[in-house]
Amino acid sequence: MSDCSPGLVPLRLGFVKAYLLRGTGQSVLIDTGTKGNLPAIAGQLERAGVGLENVGLIVVTHAHSDHIGSLVDVVQATGAKVLAHRLELERLPAVSDVLVEDELDLEQYGVRARVISTPGHTRGSLSVIVESGEAVVGDLVLPRYMAFGPPAIAFWAASREDSLASVRKVLALKPSVIHASHGGPFRPEALARMAS
């Protein structure tokens, strides 16, 4: 399976992935990985033809340390705004400039995508639905065996029931492929089997 469309670039940061969503004029970064990832992020952005100064928004899928460990460093390097669900605020190491309750269109940030609320892994988890048909879901699903295997709900998720409801919400939007922060990408059919 192909990994991503040209507009969506996975940034491999050890055991976790962040994503670059290329836009017109400015771009959006989805998560920042663990502490100390700024050099790796900068290098991979450069290879994708995007400078740090072109990142106008950072979307936080949820406030676990492997997703926000480099948030402060990346904010300082880019001057980007931070978007997060209001329920993740207490755990964020940086000020959130844009708060989401349910969903938000990202066109004002130069990309054809929207953020939707997908609680379950944490109460304030977010996913990004890209106009290309791709979905970036953070830790909504993970490989069953952490590094490989079919998609599964993490046993430490805040709510398995909410996670499954969020998987169904994403599937109802008819994504062509689902990108997770660990493992994947996954086909919609694989998530549908898991959520049935």
C-alpha cells in the first residue's frame, strides 16, 4: 500500500510518527514526537521542501509525551500556533492558541483538511481528515502488537467504547486510508472489522 499522498508527508521520529500537511503558503504539522525531535523534524521538513518558517499551525492529536515532547521547541523554532482540544489543555507544555470542541476547518491555515474530535484514547483526542481522502488519527488505533499487526484499540485507552465510536465516526467519512502515529497505514476495511 502506498504510504501517503504528495500533500501528506510522514515524519519518522523513532517509534512514533508526526505528519506534515503541505499547504499553499503555509503548512500544518501534526504532532511533534518525543523530546529532542526538533533536528529530525527540521531535517525531514527540509527534504520535503518546507522550511520551519513555513509551518503555521501545529495540531496536537493528544497530549501524551510521545506526541508533544518537542512541542515547545518546535513552537519556538516556527512561531506556529498550536491547536488542541480544550480537554487536553492541562497536559500541554505550551499555550494552545486554537481550541477545538468538535471540529474545525483548516483552510484558513493553508490546507484542505479539517480537525474532528475523536475521543477514546484520551478524552480530547483529535483526528485530521484530509481532502485527499486520508485520515490521520493519532493513537485512536495502534498495531495490535505495537510494531506490527492489524489495527487495535490500545488497552490503556481512556475509553474503549468511545474509541470504537470514534473509529466508526472516522469510517463514516469514507477515508481511503488511515494513518496512525504508530504502525500502519491501515485500510478502512481493517478498522471496520475491528469495530464491528
